[in-house]
Amino acid sequence: MSKAPLRVAVTGAAGQIGYALLPRIASGAMFGPDQPVILQLIEIPVEKAMAALQGVAMELEDCAFPLLQDMVLTSDVNVGFKDVNWALLVGSKPRGPGMERGDLIKENGPIFTGQGRAINDHGASDVRTVVVGNPCNTNALIAMHSAPDVPNDRFTAMTRLDQNRAMAQLATKAGVASSDVTNATIWGNHSATQVPDYINTKIGGKPASEVITDMDWLRGEFFTTVQKRGAAIIAARGLSSAMSAANGLVDHVRDLFLGCEGTRSVCVPSDGSYGVTEGLISSFPVRCTGDNGYEIVQGLELDDFLQERLVATVAELAGEKDVVADLL
Ligand code: NAX
């Protein structure tokens, strides 16, 4: 007997991440090859955006994906999040010229209040939300606070792209396949203060810092390459990461949904582990237990360099929370 379809909402569905993401969901890469889906695609109520969305939907139709049972196209969040099992919040306003990070946070915050409320009121009883739109940790916090009836642990934000970037950098340096890099860990904020861990990330089962013994590289080039990779992509492509961001989101949801071996980097509400202020949404190494379950991995050690940077990235998250205090 075939499975009941999952309803998956995607905001910003006509954007560049949406374009790379939707065929991956519809082809089974996110929820498995036997899981039908209904896509609920949400865009802003602007003619150009809705026309572009229509075009994306026509292309999806033209792919004749066997798992894609239906599509809903809307600019009304109450329709878009109706009965959804997964809400993927990708859409947000980009940072404009001369805009500070704080301005961006203030500008985008209200989007996530409205979406959080609609998820609360209309989502399925098992609804889960992932935020990609930046600043994703703080936007996830806003959505979580706007959805009081949905358990907090159902809100996550994405550092999987950062994790994948770290894996690729380490694999290249060590001359191994990226599959030899396991438990790749990013701590903190999805921003330039994020902390890529070189101790708990393993290469061939050993701490990366035992395989790559050049600590100057690990604390220097490796660190800054991962932290600033988004800016490097923009400089090279003239556009921000889209294919790799969509891929990160597929990986993020698939591992939570189906479970996986080892650990993954996921931004989740902090329970105070590792001194990260309780209630902030911070990236941690988590173990995905299957059926959407996860737990923050306990008992890992950091060196002084990583510890200092963890404190700094958590301070940045706390500062972002202060900026949106009126929305929480
Ligand atoms: P695009 O500008 O191509 O697309 C965004 C789309 O969202 C547009 O079509 C826009 O109309 C729509 N949108 C804006 N506000 C909306 C709202 N309130 N409801 C529904 N739709 C809305 O951006 P794209 O490259 O797709 O990036 C989307 C977001 O991902 C950005 O905020 C970006 O900063 C963020 N990213 C996050 C990453 C992460 O690792 N967490 C990495 C990639 C990316 O930078």
C-alpha cells in the first residue's frame, strides 16, 4: 500500500534556492523514494513573484515526478501552511545596500512572526519547521515564539551547508573522500562567527586535528574559508549559494526524517548544553534518532581556541535576540 502524502510548504518558492530545491523534494531525495509529497508553494503577493512561481510549477509539472501528487500555489500563509507536515522557510528579504545586519534582522523579523502564527494555527499536529532565510537562527527563534502550541524542538535552522563546506575543505586538505569526514560539527550562529570544529569532526574516525596537524591552517584558513564561503560564492557567481543551500536543506531534513549514523550540525533550541544560553537557537552536533527525533550530543571537549569562539558566536546570537525582543 502506498504511503499517505506528506504536505511540504516552501516559502520563497520562486527564488533561486526554491528552484534548486523543489525538484529534489519532488524526486524523493528529501523524504525517500517511496514517499509521495504535496508541495505548498508560498510567495509574496506581487504579480512578478506569483508569475515566476507559476512558471516553476509548470516546470515541476513537466518533470512528471511520480511522487509529486499535487501543488498549491499561494501568497496566503493560512492557505500555504494548511495541514503541512514540514514548513521550509526559505524566503526572506535580501540585505540591501548599506544595510547593517541589525537592520536586516528587524526587516525580516515580522515575516517570521506571521509565518510562525500560521504554522501554529494551520499546520498538521506533527508539523516541523526549518528556517533557511537569514538570519536563520534568529528568524527560527521568532517563528518558534509565534507558535506557542507547537513544541519548541520542532523548530530548527540550517547550518548543514556550513557543515558540508567544512567536510569538503577537510577532505581536500587530507586527500581523502568527503565520506571519510564524519561528525562534522559547526557550533553557534549561521554567520561569519560560526565555529567549525576540528576536534570533534573526524577524518577516518580520528579527530581532524590528529590527521591534519597543521594547527595554523585549521585555526586560520580552514576556519575563515568555512566562515566566509558564502561571501566567496557571491563574489564569484554574482549570486548567493543556491544549489549547495538547497542540497544542505535536503540533507538536513532527510537526516532528521529518516535518521542517520553519526552526528550532524543542526541549529536547535539550546537546553543550556556547552554553556549556550538556554532558549537561543544555536548550531550543535545532534544525533538524529529517526522519525524526526534528535538529541544534542553531550560530553564533547573543545580546546581554548574553539571555546573562546563559541562564547563569541553565542554572544552574537544573544545580541540578535535583543534586537527582536519585541517580537518574542
Ligand atoms: P532569492 O532572493 O532568490 O529568493 C527569495 C524568495 O523569497 C523571493 O522569490 C521572494 O519573493 C521570496 N520572499 C520574500 N519574502 C517572502 C515572504 N514573506 N513570504 C514568501 N516568500 C518571500 O533568495 P535565495 O537565494 O533563494 O535565498 C533565500 C534565503 O536563504 C535568503 O535569506 C538567504 O540569505 C538565505 N540563505 C541561507 C543559507 C543558510 O545556510 N542558512 C545559505 C544560502 C542563503 O544565503
